[in-house]
Amino acid sequence: MKRSGPIRRSGGLNPMSAKRRAELNIRSRVRKEVLERDQYKCVAMHLVPDIDCWGPLDVDEIVGRGRGGDWLDPDNCQVLCRAHHDWKHLHPAEATDLGLTKNRMWDP
Ligand SMILES: [Zn+2]
């Protein structure tokens, strides 16, 4: 097929693919759903009482994306404040015991 006129770009120097755009759309819906489900509260607040909640709320994946976790599945997401989010990454073994992180999708 012959193209006429300039190649259409989706804007910017780094145009996003349609797939990426669709994912980001779903992600923003998932974020809202998870925030509402967890009532805009950090789920680690009572699990890790030694750490005071601080900072903006993040929607965090329980099974990380690098481990095959689905960032677009609300069941794989939880609300964490910045302090507990940092704590989780610094204490992976304890976070796993508390269920704040899982290594694989099929872990209980
Ligand atoms: Zn917190």
C-alpha cells in the first residue's frame, strides 16, 4: 500500500506503541481499583508497625513484574506507602513471610 503524506506519529520524540498505551490505560484503572479496594491505606501499616507510614501511596505488585507477576491484575497489586515500599525491598525475606511479596505467581 502506498502511503501519502507524512508518517503519522503518536506525538513526542518517543512515540508509544498502541499496546503500551493500552497497558497504561488499564494500569491507571487498576491503580484506582486497588486504591479503592485498600481504602487508600497502606496495607503494611499493621503488618510492619515498627515502620511509620510515610510518603505517597504506591500501587505495588505482590509478585514483581520481573518474576512474571501481572501488573494489570488487581489481585496481584496492593497499596503501600513509600516507607513500607522501601522496607519491603530492603527486607525481602520478612516481606515474603508477611505476604507482601511473593516469588512466584503460584506461591500460596
Ligand atoms: Zn505504610
